[in-house]
Amino acid sequence: METILIIDDEPDLVMIIKDVLENNNYNVLTAYNGFDGIELSKKKPDLIILDIMMPDIDGFNVCNAIRDNVSCPILFLSAKDSEADKIKGLAIGGDDYITKPFSLKELVMRVKAHLRREKRILAKDDKEFLQFKNLKIDLKGMTVTVNGKDLNLTKKEFEIVELLALYPGQVFSKEQIYEKIWGFDGMGYNSTITEHIKKIRSKISDIDDNNQYIATVWGVGYKWDLK
């Protein structure tokens, strides 16, 4: 049975979400503040539902605190629906952003979709490593090294590199990358992908500024460069 961690300071909402998830055969852990959520994340849940607006420590800071130690999907909940907040949530390691009030049916469907996607990633065993010039990708270990040095990519940055590198030379639009990595259509995907690509390139160039691995195809998107 898959385990879902809910971190939200609204007890009534937490119990409603907990009940509907348990009715869908999920094991549910609950935390009513960010600090308890950080502790419960050490139990390695399969998915985390994380409220942004909480006292003491907000959801963005909780995500920053746990993202290096948990690889599961993180779904943000927020009463804020601004594009800037959505971009920030996705850029720091969130996998989805759901605005309050929301449909419980939609929440459950998104939870199921993200968990299915995680299973597909974990089931991928046909390749272990990809090598391009000085860059090596460990698909199972989810790490990327350049000249033997770890790039310390976030989960989303790794997934973008993995997607492009598995299909070298194929052009992906920003929208396609967003849908394949985050799994849903959404506002702000242009800015989100641009920011992630910028960070990936910066981390690579800090070690190897002689080779370009991600090429921009102007007016279309990005591709893994074979030159």
C-alpha cells in the first residue's frame, strides 16, 4: 500500500483529504505544521501533499528542507493562484500546484497520475548509464557528473536532462517538457522550463565551459546536442 504524507495546518481539510485517500486504499500520514512534516518525511512516503501558507515555516521552506532527501512527488496546495507562486513552487522541486478550493476528485486523480509516473520511472531498467563527451548520466542513481564531478542537480533538473539525453537530437517544446516532467498542463510552463534549463547550464559550465549539451532551438524548444 502506498503512503501519502499530508502537511497542512487546517485540521478539517486534512481529515477530509485523509478520508478520501484512505477510501482509495492509500496509507495516510498527517502533519499539522512544517516541522512535524519534515520529521514525517523521513519515513519516505510515496507522495507528499504540502500546503504553502503555514505558520512558523511555510511550504516552500519545507520543500527546500526535504527535497534533497526525498525523491517522491510533492504536490503543493495553496490559496494563492498567482503565476509567480506557481513558478516558485515548481522551480524549488514541487511536482504539481493545486489551488484552493479544489475538487477532491481532481486531487485524487492527480495523486494517482503522479504515482503511476513514479512507477514507470522506477521500472525503467533497460539502461544504467549514458555518456556524452565529459558528461555521464547514472539513470538508476539519478546523478549527473561532468569530468567526474557531481552536478548536484535537483530532481526536476535531473529529469529534464534525462528526458533530453534519452532522445538525443529530438527537439522538445517547453510545453512538451513541462507535460512530460510535471505531468499536467499548467500556467507558467515557459518560465518554469527556461529557469530550470538556465540552472542546469550554469551547473555544467561551472565544470566544463567548452561543451554545450543542451541546445536551444529558437522558436521551438530544446534538444540534447550531439555536436
